[in-house]
Amino acid sequence: MSIELCATQPYSDQKPGTAGLRKTVRTIAQPNYLENFVEAVFRNVPELNGACLVLGGDGRHYNAVAIQTIIAMAIAHGVRHIVVGQHGWLSTPAASLLIREREAAGGFILTASHNPAGPEGDFGIKFNVAGGGQAPAALTDAIHATTRSLDQYRIARIPEVALDILGERNVEGTRIEVIDPVDAYADCMAQLFDFAAIRQWLDTHRVVFDAMHAITGPYARRILIEMLGAPEASVRNAEPLPDFGGGHPDPNLVYAAELVQEMHCPAAPDLAAASDGDGDRNMILGPGCFVSPGDSLAVLAAHLNRLPGYREGLRGVARSMPTSRAVDAVAEALDVPCFETPTGWKYFCNLLDDGRLTLCGEESFGTSSDHVREKDGLWAALAWMNVLAISGQSLPELMQAHWQRFGRHRYERHDYEGLPDAVADAVMDGLKAALPALVGKHFDGLEVTQADDFAYVDPVDGSRAEGQGLRVVFGHQARIILRRSGTGTGSATLRLYLEYFEAEPAADDAHLRHLAKIAESITQLCARSGRDGPDLRT
């Protein structure tokens, strides 16, 4: 075997964000850019030598090129078994599941999640550790430090590996196993949910799943159509395309507007769902009804023990700090622990591995359980189908019953995108400086009871994460949160979160509109940024 030590120069911008390294395709395609990052991972995860590696991605542009590079570098670094999805495809939750099932030392997942794809779009790469979870901060910091001093990388000079043919082959002593990317995941879903009940429900109800021309298309077709018997029309945009069909693969009220509009028509389906580029996000809709991510997490928490894979009940639940406190009310009623973590799925992983959680979620359309160590969009859609199948209620009826029992947490996220870094910093710094003087102040009948920069101490390993978002809390009544997004590839995005609790659900969102005015008076977000309002409201 010919292994080359190739000379390179470090790049200064390879610091992983919330979920790996995300850059434009043009940036990733620079000479040695991808190789440098992959080399840094192998140097900091020596246990990959002689072990199993899982590899796959969401099929976006540059996915095929990157996979061949990683295979060649894995062989050069002594990986003895590579499990790769056919065509180089693996959804993020499926990759996490495979890492766990195969007891792999880790896996590379190639995705920029909900970011646009294509030659002018984005690309991403992240490393998930043994156990299937995202790399912890200590590892990503070490990887970043290595990228800043690299002068060479190792790669095996081998022919391109055919990834369209299932089966095993030996390449220079490394076993390369090309698998059906859906099989293991579909088997897992069949164990977690009551497929018989869902099949019966589908006899008289209609469901639509929009895969947005991204990775979940093959997964949704296999499970919904082939296993559950739903009509062919139930899965839309099912073929994964390198540019996701030119659309924005983010399942929300803006980028899935056609589906949202359909759900407000007289002949709307009983349930609609959409997932994102790599299959980890979800949006849930009913006839005339959008289920906010916080409400989705809370409703599933209230009903999960009725599903086959969760009969033992909830060990605990968790949400990211900006996520609405709707699930907190359910946890209190069920007398189970509820954890509040920073944004980023990796912060749930220690709690999951320690057996403290069954269910977790975050406001950015992410929900999942302890079956994997990533959020899981199709899992959430199946969970909702199962809950509806056993409840005998329509989705709007289920939501109304939930709010009557637990109250309603009105919630919105306002995204201010494309801000110059200096402007974003000025907004954040201005609010941070004002926080100490806010406690005790009143704003139109709401008293500030807490104002801080959220910090988190992991109850499992004692690690501390600081600077995780600025929050202004008005007791149990309301919250205003401002944080900088960690998932962009250029400029800055600020996210403003508004939450207002209604013990008796109101007919409209007047309370939220009022809270938005208070938020502007406190944060000066529009005034400092020069914007009239958010670019995206979800």
C-alpha cells in the first residue's frame, strides 16, 4: 500500500461550531482544506486505529468527493473496518444508531444540516464519538488547535471505492462494508413504535411527509409506504438531490410554506411533517395547526409511556435553555427530572449516557429519545402518528386538551441574519452590560426576576459551559432570550426568543406581541442593528 505524507499549510478558520465544521462548498474545496480537518480528527482520536469507523452524509454536493477522501485517509490511519452507507448516504440519526449498534470508535457525518446545498451552497463535516454522540467541547477544541499547526497529512493512494454496490471488499487490509443506509434505522423504528396501530390509523387517516429532496426520502418511503402501507403520495420530494432541488432544506413555516398552506385547506391531511437536509430536524402540522417544537416535546413527554419502546416511562427529560418551558410543566406533573442545557445536542449526550434521560429536544425543530444520540426528524413524525393512533383524537383536539391541562407557553423565535460581526457583538455586549441593573425592574406589569448570561455545569462530569445566551426572566410568566447562532457559515445571526405563559390559553398571540415590544426596549436589537424586524420568524 502506498501511504503518502502530504505537505500542507494550516487554515485559521477550522473551529467547529455547534455541530461540526460548516463552510461554503468553495471553502471546503480549497486545496487540503478537508484533508487538514480530517487529519486533525485522526490525530486526536487515536482509538480509531484498528477500530471500526461509520461514514456517510446527506447526499449534498461534494458529499461523494469528501467520502472518497475520508476513506483513503482512514486506511492510512489504520482504521480496519469502515461502514459506509450506499451512495455515501446516511441520515444523521441513522449514523448515530450505527455507531452504537456496531460499537464503532466513531463516525464522520457529512452534512450542513438545514443549510442550502449545491455548488454555491454549504457543506459540513462533523465527528461523532463512540456511543454516537457529537464530539464534546474538549475534543473539538483539541481538533481546532491541531488544525492551526498542521504541516502534513496521511493518505492512502487507492482506486476510488464503488459505493453503489452493497457488500464487503478488502482494500489494503481494511474491510469496507457498503450497507443499505435504511435497514438498521427502519428495524429500530419498528421496535419503538406500534406499527400495527399506525397501519390501522392510516386506513382512515391521511399523512404527508415532505423530505425536501434531502436524505430522509429513502427512509420515509421505506417506513411509511413499504412498512406501514401509506399511499405513494404520502412521501413528497423523496429523491435526495445534490442541491436539494434548489430549495432551502429547513422544515419551518417559511421554507415549507406550501405544506403549511395545504394544512389550512378544507381537505387538509390529518398529519403533516417535514424534515431537513440530514434528517435530524422536524416540523409537525395538523389541520389548521402548527405544533411549535416546544409544544411537540411537551406533548410527546406526556404520552411517550403509551408507546411500545417506552413502556417503562420517562427517566427524565431535557431541553436547551432557549426552548420553551412547556416540557417543564409536564415533567413537574409526572414527577420526573427536567434538565436545562445549552444549545447543542452534545449537551444532552452525557445525561443520556448516564441513564438520566429518555426524551430531549430543542427549539430549532429538534426532538429525539435515548435510542440515538442525535435529534431525529422521522422518529418525531412516527411518534406523533403513534400518539394520534392510540389517542382517538385529532391533532388540534390533542393540542387543546394538552393546553387545558398544562397551560400554554406561547413562543416565537426571531432570526436576524446576515449581520456584520461588529454589529452582532455590539448588540450582545450592550445587553450583557445592562443585565445586572435589570433585576427588580418592571415592564408593563412584568417584573424581572433574573437577568444573566447562561452558564451550565454538567451534572455528570462537572464540565462548565459559559456564555450560552443572555436571558431576561419574568418569573414563571415570561422570558426574553438573545443568543448568537452557531450554525451559520458567514456573517452573524442573532436569535431573539420570546416566551409567555398562559394558564388559560388566549384566543390570539397578543401577549407575545406585547412581549416583543418589551424585548426591543431592553435589547435595542432593531435600533442597534438598523433592522425593521427579523428576517425569519418561527
